[in-house]
Amino acid sequence: MAIRKITIETIEHHEQRYDTAGDWQIDDATEHLRIKVSDIGDWHYNMLIAFHEMIEALLCHDRGISEKMVDDFDMAYEAKRDVGDTSEPGNDPESPYFNEHFFATTLERLLAREFEIGWPEYEQEFDKLER
């Protein structure tokens, strides 16, 4: 199946399916990749998240890593998360999309640099998101 359409939508964080700044879903019937990004308040930051999600989704799709596999891992990770833990599920070596997440983060960091956004400051904005 090809991906023929990509939609990026900025939403309020509480509208996400679970506690994440970026979420992707692929509708096989319409060949449509939908990306939802929590509004951090700066379009640069929002697009960095969207860029990451798009790269990750495309790589997962290409490599047969289903949306369900990613969602199941992410939601289980979130359910067992300790208070104060701000780690990313995709950074866990047990993640089924560890390599795809790592590559997407690498490109996201490069784009942040071109936007002249410091990575530590960018990451701090995620801590401000609340459910």
C-alpha cells in the first residue's frame, strides 16, 4: 500500500489519544497518513514534532512496523511510567520502532538546528504539556 495523502493537524494536547506530543495513524483504505501534533505555542516547535512523526511513520510503514505495534508499545509504556519519568517510548531499545524513532529524532535535531532552536530548550517545552 502506498501513502498518497499526508495531513498534519495541530491540536490541544488533551485531544491526543494518549499522553504524547505527536501521533500518527495510517488509514489503509484511503492511503492517508494523519499526523496530530500538540500545540506547543510556536509553529517551529509544532513542525519539528510533525516532521519527526512523518519520518517515523514513513519508515515504520516501509519496514512493516504497524501502527498497532507502535500504539500497543507506546500505551503499555505510558501505563507503567513512573511519576516524573519524561523518557520517550521510542528511545527504549525494546521498542519495535527504536531504529525508526532514532533516525527521525536525528533529522528532527538537524532541522531544529536550522531553525536555531536549542535542543534542551525544545525538550523543556514538552514538560509543560499536561493532560
